[in-house]
Amino acid sequence: MTTTAKLNLVKSDGRPQTNSITTKRNRLIAGLQKQLSELELHAAGHWSPRMWFWQVEDGSYRLEVRYAKKPLELSKDKTAIACDDEDALRTTIDELVAMVRAGEFDDKIEERSAMIRQRFGK
């Protein structure tokens, strides 16, 4: 009995639903953080089909924010972000992570999730 007295016991509210927005945010953040790793590999001369970014002819980069293997539409008919160089790309990814944590992508994530659920309903 003395062992349980040392523990901070609370009433369980149950686990969050698997489909919660927090889980979806964390999935997108994990994908963005993976892109930072991919950027390091790219800087070392490696290429991966999992990169959400690519270099254009003028040396600048384009970055797509992807959820469920498809780019999110960030604005009307716009799915990519232009970055001048690798440093700007790294900074942009960090800013995107902060935006996702703040909930600024919740509507876009939910929209994409609804599209996925529709495919299962057919």
C-alpha cells in the first residue's frame, strides 16, 4: 500500500481517438522533420525519391508540404514554396513545423483526411 501512495494516481479520461488532429499534426511534423534529414543527405550528394523538395535550374529550391503522399494545396492552385538556397529551405521547414504545431494547417490536414476517408467509402 505504501508503494501506491508514492504514485500520482489520476482518473483516466481514456486514450485519444486514433483519428485526432493531434495525431495528424504529429504525423505531418514527423514528415517535415524527415525532410531536414533528407536535406542533409542531399547536401552530401545523395538523392532520395522521398524528398519533398527539388532544385530548379536557377539553383533555388521548391518545397511541397505533403500529407498522405500528396502535396497540400497551400493557396489556390499553389502547392510549392520557393526557397533561395539550402539555408532558406531549412529555415522554411522549421517555420512550417512551428505553424503545424500552432494548428495553422489543421483545415488542410482535415480536408486531406476527408478525401482519404471518401476513397474507403467507395
